[in-house]
Amino acid sequence: MKRRQFIKGSAILGLGIVQGCQVTPNSGMYQDQTKRKIHRILSADGVDVGTLPVMRAFAGNHLDHVSPYVLFDEFGPVNVNAGSDPLRVDAHPHAGVTPTTYFLEGTGHHKDSLNYDFQIGKGDFMMFSSGRGAIHMEESGLQLYDEGGIYHGFQIWLNTPSKFKFDAPTTMVHRLEHMDTIETKDYWIKVVLGELFEAKSKIELLSPAFYYHVKMKKDARLDIPTNPEHNAFVYLINGELEVEGAKVVKKNQVVLYQRGESLINLYSKGEAEFLVLGGQPLDEKVYSYGPFVMNNEEQIRQCMKNYQAGLMGNPELVNR
């Protein structure tokens, strides 16, 4: 890849589409005085990033309700045949943002200009804290190449607070022992980031955020407490969920909540799987150009100069 080229799919582009909400006559939801009100329900759009098909829930928009997150992609599920060419996003730069990758199924291969080259798999959580700038390449992993299988997970970008934008970049992979789980007769929750009930993630962050992977059983109810001053949103992976106002949310839809109350009330008539994310809004201006997420235009121009000068690394070496 020539240094001047950017992966088009890595740019912050596109808007979610508002979908009509189905109201159920026989609601399984109960009322709670401290429940969060829904701001909006969106549907993810299908886009291609490199050779990888993704569902994009938001990308640089709706920041008042999703910050400190800035981009949300679900990749797959894709069935990968053994021996086939990897699904791949060629080497591309990032700065001022932390792309996180979480695998539900399959394996991935990450290589970057920080001399990290590793395989990640089901249940792993990777944070590529790009800081002042670094380059990485992503593709489906060696085990999928050898054995085939399903490739499925999420790449979700955490914005970096302004005072850390030009810190040195780092890459961290967190395995199961860095996260915590909760299991009851009605639900299973993996606390990837933050804390919930008695469970707490060991992963350190630059600003408060939470990231929960939830599976609910049939006829189950769940109240998720949140800081009323923080943002919160829900993305449905599979099944259906009833949410505030007796609205029914379906696969690949995202529920954006208003601030001001604590509890996210959820009911699943059948089995459901979803993510719950949010955190403290950064309350800072966001300027973005593709994979660069900064606070003003001058910083964006500096990132572009640094990339062109090779200060973020050599994409040809990362692609090898």
C-alpha cells in the first residue's frame, strides 16, 4: 500500500438509519421510577472494510449519546473455509483513538508498527491505543485458515481524552482472566470494561467506560444500573429485547439512552444476546479525518504530516 493511501472503510463515515419500533400489546416489562428513557433507536448499516463485511451502528455521529465511544462495527458472522484467503484490512494508521477488538467466534491476526504480531481468539479483548500515531493490519487468524469456522466479533473505537492524544502508542491483549463474569438462572454477563454488581474488569482505562456482553434466557428481566451522568447504549446481536416504552428491539439495532436516570430495564421473551456500553462523556470537540480522531483541525494536519513522514511506521513492513 502506498503511504498516501487510506483504507476507505476505516474512515468515520455514514449515519445510522432510524427504524420504526414495534410496540407489543402484552408487555413483559415492569415499570421503575429510575429507568432511563430512550433517545433514539437506530439500525446498523452494512459496509465493507477492506475485504471484511461489517454492520456499522454509528461512526462519528450521535456523540452526545455514545461518547466516549466514536465508532461501532460488528464484523461477521462470516463462514471462513479452511485454506481460503484471509479476510483482511491492509495496514492503515490511527491516531488519537483506541480501536478495541472483541471476538465472539474465530481467530484474528494483528500486526502493527509497534512490533506486535499475534493471534487473538474467542473471548479475547484487544486495545490498540494509537496515541500520536501507529499503523496496524488486521485479518482472520491462523486457526481459521487451518481449520475453517466462523469469524465474528466487534471493533469499537474508544475516543482518547484530549490530554492523552499525543501519548506514545501501545497495544494490549486481554485474556479471560482480565475480565469478570456474572451468571444467574436468567442471564450471563461478561464485564469486559468497568464494573457491574459484584463483577469488575481488571482492564485499565484513560476515562470511565463500561462494556458488557450479555446473554439472557427466555422470559428474563434485567435491570442494569448506570451512572445517571454517563451515556449508555445497547446493541442487539441476536434475538429480541423489550426496552423502555414497551418497544421491541431486533438484531443489529442500537438503543441510545438519555442521561438523567440510572436503570436500563430489559426483558427477553425468548433468548437474546447483546452488548451494553457507555461511560463518561468526554465533552470535547471531535475532529476526524478517516482513522485520525482529534480535537481540532491543526492536530489532524499534524497527524497527516507525521504519517506522510513515516513517523507512524512503514505500512509496507506491517503488511508483510
